[in-house]
Amino acid sequence: MKTERTFLGVPIVKPKVGFFDLSSCEGCQLQMLNNEASLLDFLSLVEIVNFREGMKEKSDDYDIAFVEGSVTRADEEERLKIIRRNAGVVVALGSCACFGGVNQLKNRFNDLEWVKRQVYGDFPIETQEAKPISAFVKVDLEIYGCPIKKEEVEKIVTKLVLGQEITHPNYPVCMECKANENVCLFDLGEPCLGPVTRAGCDSWCPSNRMGCWGCRGPAPAANLKQLEKIAEQKNISKERLLDRLECFGGFGEAAREMRTKVEGGR
Amino acid sequence: MIFKVFQAGEMETLFGLLSVNRIVGPVEKGRDVDGKPLYDFDVVYDFKDLKLDYGQTIHSAKNYFLPYRENLCTFTFDNGDWQKEVDFGADRAHVFFGLHSCDINALNKLDKVLMGNIYPNPFYGAKRSNMFIVGYSCTPTPSCFCHSMGTDSVLHGFDLFLTRMGDEYFAEVQSARAYHILERMETREPTHEDHLHFRKTTSKKRSLFTCEVDTSDLTKILDMEFESEVWEKWGDKCLSCGTCANVCPTCYCYGVEEEVNMDFSHARKVKQLYSCNLVDFAEVAGGHNFRPESSTRLKYRYYHKHRGFVEAYEESLCVGCGRCGNACLADITVPEVIASVREGEK
Ligand code: SF4
Ligand code: SF4
Ligand code: SF4
Ligand code: SF4
């Protein structure tokens, strides 16, 4: 029996949600289960009807679909379209779903057949270019991160259920990093994508003395030209910078342009 | 003002006397690639960790009186009823040990903005009145330009100000609290010699500045150069990252966000320090952005510090601490920006 909840006197409907995974490590879904302290609260907010990582039952009756992973096979394309038909709201969960994620690294190779042979040897599987889910269906909301930050998802889902506006920070990671009073990685001789990457992770990596890899994709005012200059000035090679810019797919076109410039300059 | 002199060795006694409260002071946070120490303010438990001869810290100490994030109020919902709880966050006193004159002047400026108007900010005020400040005379670093901003000495807003003179400290005593603490240490009255020594020390300090900002007629010049193309040049470099505002001792702009607990039992209004360089700083309801270009945003940061504030308070909101320039990855520094605006004068 669902007991009806209210907030400020207004009845709040408990939406049915499903978690789905395409090509991914399922780490984002695992994040959702990770913090037992708040799991029960999360379950009081939504009714989970589909969650392979956490339950056996399955249902096609859901309002919100959280889709983790990128599309790398034709059958995933089909599954995704069915999910889109079933759900009122489709949420791209994590950087694979938003940008292609680590999976899209293979797109850099011109010969996908060669990639397949290298990776799978005598056990070839069907695989195509890794793409974000927005390449196939309309996406209503993107939640960035590799992995996603559970606290952020909880905040977003609460707003979704309450019908409040959902906004992402438009400033880069540096803003959070400075508020955490970290020593800047550049001062320590390390590269960091913090100046160009969208915040929201509370500067997860720099707070642990690791430079940002840009998993949340570009901040709206990302100044990549200046970042290139900074790296040059600090003797950080273009290749090291590109390693990071290409890693999660968020910097897509800009990273490809920089790559072309680097290879062309050789 | 009352002056005292004490032996350098007594400094640890002073630290001990003050350590009944939480002491915040400069500590070493690590070393940069060139082996240069990096300093920041932190809670100090051991006198040995207090690095009084720090050049400049990366951040100001503002997190202790103007936190980057702060709960403005908490709502509790219960059975159709609700309650509001406000906590000014001044649960304990802080001793600031080793603030330079720039940072104490910064506090005095914040006082004017946050406490000197008809709606004083109780969150700031509660913390501000719950602090004890030991000022410490500095040696200018290559990026310090406080002498240009008139903040290389400080006249009020502290309890005690210490200047190293050989093996001794010259103490300026501003408060009764400080006076009574010094009574518990070994001090002596300064002689005329000491006064001269003090004046020589401060004039020596003044001669050590290598960085300068010409502030004469600056408000007018900024008005004349509103359309100058130099703003584009700096805007092209700017990362819109907000680092300059976060490290600045006088930047106080903020945004407020509401958060509801997942079980709907509580909600909070949370304040977060913001920066005028961030892309959506001037975005209003409906989505219009009054300053979509980084050059305009950067320009307005300078206009607030060096023009608007000066017209309102007859002093600049910049104390010349150099932190924003040190921390800016794009190498945007106040002296260079102002010099570029004034270019062609000489
Ligand atoms: S460590 Fe990275 S995120 Fe932090 S301030 Fe430096 S560049 Fe920005
Ligand atoms: S610091 Fe960068 S790489 Fe690390 S979690 Fe945040 S956005 Fe991702
Ligand atoms: S001036 Fe420098 S520190 Fe400030 S927002 Fe621009 S790049 Fe960041
Ligand atoms: S604007 Fe820069 S130099 Fe001036 S007070 Fe702020 S951080 Fe210091």
C-alpha cells in the first residue's frame, strides 16, 4: 500500500522508476546502492520497479527511466527506443550515457574491425561506434560524472519528484576546488581539467590531490584555448592534455580538433 | 595606542595563552614544483606549525567569517506544521594569529559593507565579534601592492599587532583583552630608541615593494576606458573560473539555494559564495544574461573593486594582497590589468 506523502500540504506522487544499463561498467548504478545510510530515504522517494543491480523483479510500467551506458550495439539501440516509449522522463545517468564515456575512446580508431580483433580475438561480437543515448532518443535530463555523485543524484531526484527546477552548476571545478582550499595541481606540476570542466562533483579528484580528467564534460564557458596555453607554459605536453580531454567524450569536437592539430603538426 | 616590547622567545608564551581558544594561522600546505613552500590559513595546534614568516597565503582567511558554504536556515516539517531554525554559526571564538595588514584592512572593509548598513549581516557579525586578531608585520612579496592601495599599515580592527625588530617584537595594543594578555607575559615599555627602530623597520618595509598600481584618478579613468579593447584582451584569457573571487579577502558575493531532504522532513537555505566572473552571474529569471561575455564580467569585477566601491566608500575594495593574480591560471593580475587600462598616459 502506498501511503500518500505531502510536502507543504501538497500531495506528492511517488514515481515508478527503472534503472537500465547499456554498455557500461554499471558503476553509476552501484553508486546509487553504495550509501546504505540514505538508501531507505531514496526508496521512500521513488518506487523502483526495475534495477538489475539491486533486485530480481522487472516491470515495463515506469515513469522515469535512468539509463546508464552508451550505445555500442544495434540491440541496445532497440532497447533504448523501447525504454523511451515506456518512460515519461528519460535520464542519461553518468558520462557514458551523456557523452559516450570511456567506451567512445574506441571511436578514435579508423578501423573498427581491427579494434574488434585486438579486443575479442577469436570471440568476435557485434559492436559499433559508441554513442551517447541522445544520438538515438530524446533525453530529458543529463546527470554527469564517471561515476555519478550519489548525493547529487539524490538532490536531483528530490527536485524531480517535487517538480522543482533542476539546474547544474555552470561554473567549472576550480570554483569548488578553491572553496575546498586545495593546493592547485598545476602548482604541483600536474595537469588538471578543472578550469574547463563542469562542476558538481565537489572537486572530487583535486581534493584527493589528483588532477581532474573532465568526466563531467565542458563547463558552458570552457576556455580550452587558454587551457592549451596554460599547459604549454607549464611544460605539460599536448598529448597529456588530450589524454584527458578525450577520455570521457564530453569535449568531443574540441578534443578532435586539438588531436587533428597535434597529428597534423607532426 | 599602547605600545609594548617583548623578547622573540615570548611569542610561544603568547601562543600558549591564546590557545585556550581555537587558533587559526598560516601553515605550510606543501611545496610547489620549484620547491617553494605554499601557505594557507588553517587551525594550528602546535606553535611549531605556525609559519609567521609566510609571504602570502593562497587563500584569505575568509572561510572562518564568510564561509564558502553556509546554512542560512533550516526548516523542520512535522504533521502539517513547520519550524524555522537560524544558526549564525558562531559557536566558538577564533584567534587569528599572524594576519597581515592587508587582511585586517579587508576585514575593516567587509565590516562597512556587511555591518555598516541598515540590514547588518548577523552571520558575519556574530563571527566577527567573536574573534581575537594578532596582526603580524610582513615582508612584501613580488606580487604585493598594498602600499598602492593604502593598506600596508592598519590602524584598527585588530587586538594586537606585532612587528619583528631584531630579537624582539614591537607590539601595538588595540584592545583591553590584548592588554590583559600581555600582562601575563614578560614585556617592557618601549624606549625612544624602540620607537625609532620601529619607524626604521616600517620605512624599510615600504622600500621593499616591487609591484605597483597607479590609483590616481582611477575611477574617472575607468569610466573613460569603459569601451577600451583591453577588456577583450583580458576576457579572451579569462577562464570564468571564479578562483580570483574565492581567494580574495574582500569578495563577498553569493547565491542562495534551497534543498529539501529526501524524506521531506527538513529543508535548508544554503548560501554559497559566488563570483562575478562566472558565466551565469548576471543571468536573471527568464534566462536573459546581462553579461554573457567573459570580458564584460571581468571588467565589472574591476569596476566594482576600483570604481563603484571607491565612489561609495572613498576607498578601494581591493587591498592589494596579490592573491587573485597569484592564483589565476591565466595570469590575470590587478597591476597588469590596471596598467593596461592606463596605457598611453606616460
Ligand atoms: S587543482 Fe584543478 S580544479 Fe583545482 S584550482 Fe587547480 S586547476 Fe582548478
Ligand atoms: S574532478 Fe573532474 S574527473 Fe574528478 S570527478 Fe570531478 S569532474 Fe570528474
Ligand atoms: S581572472 Fe583568472 S582567476 Fe578570475 S575568473 Fe578569470 S581566469 Fe579565473
Ligand atoms: S582583488 Fe586581488 S589583490 Fe585585490 S584584494 Fe582581492 S585578491 Fe587581493
